[in-house]
Amino acid sequence: MKSALILCALFLAVIVASPKCVVAVNSFAASQEAFPAPPADRTLIYIADDKGALVPLPFEQGTTPLRADTEARSNRRSFVELKGARAATIISNNSPRFYLFVPDVTNPHPPYLVRLTETRGARRVTALAQKGLRGFAIASEEIVYPRYRVLKREGGMLFMEIRARDLLTDGEYAFIGSDLLRTATFRVVSTTN
């Protein structure tokens, strides 16, 4: 048993010391991503441009007929609406990287990245109110499921990167949180069209 362990240790030492393994480790280190430094304004949502620089997304005001500040008396299906048929920001990258700050607490709630539908000169997403609860939820089928990565902890805040799990298709999108006055919007238009 002891001799088998010694042989395994020698075998691993030879593999780790081999030039091929060193090349693999070096290429792995070279393929590591570089992330932008946290910007000074922690209230904005940013998108990385083609050069990796952070550009803030503009905010629009969303409205809803739901009374989010009071307890819902029944389950209700409604919407959050943004005026105008198109977002001002157009991106051609269908795999964008977004950056934002959230409070450094247990289970932080970053805003949802959602796909909007165009309806009569406006953009909407389905919102739900649940009996006995304040606020609203976004319908799960309209949420773009994200990959979160915490990049830095600083001053009671987490600086995060958010990417969609799948490629974004052409259309209207928004980051919607509890504050509808601060809804960051953008439109994806692929370059192949």
C-alpha cells in the first residue's frame, strides 16, 4: 500500500513537471479575462463596449397599474410599461456584459434582465402581484436568466458582472428592479440583419 502511494506521488510529480503541463498552465493563465475597474458612480448600470470600457445605460421611467406600495388584496396579473416603441441604446453584441453594484448583504436582489414586448407604441413586461404581499414580480417566462459574477467587494457594495446564459435575440430589453423610475433599457440588433 505504501509503495503504491509513493508510485502515485512520483507519477504526479513527473506529470506536473513536464513541459506540456507547464504550457497548459501558462495558456490557462493567459486566457483569464480582464475585468474593468469599478466605476465611481455606483447608481448606474453599465455595459462593456467593444474595447471593454464601461458605458452607462440610460434610465427610463416604467409605470404599472399595480399598487406596489400597498399589500395586494388578491393575485393579479398586469404589466410594467415603458413609453416609446424603441430604446435609445442600440447594441449589436448578442452576448453583452453588464456591470452594476448591489448592497453587500445576504441574498442581494439585483434587477431582473427582461425581454420586453412591443404593444401599441410602448414596451411591456408581465408583472404579477401576490395576495398579501407588497410589490410585484416579473413573470418568469420573460426573465432572461443570468450568470452573476461578483468582481469586487467595497464600501458595503458588491460590484458584479451579469451576462445572459444564452445569446440575446433581436429585440427590446430592460433591467427592472423595485424602483420603476430607474429602468435601464437597450435594444439588440444583430449585425447580420
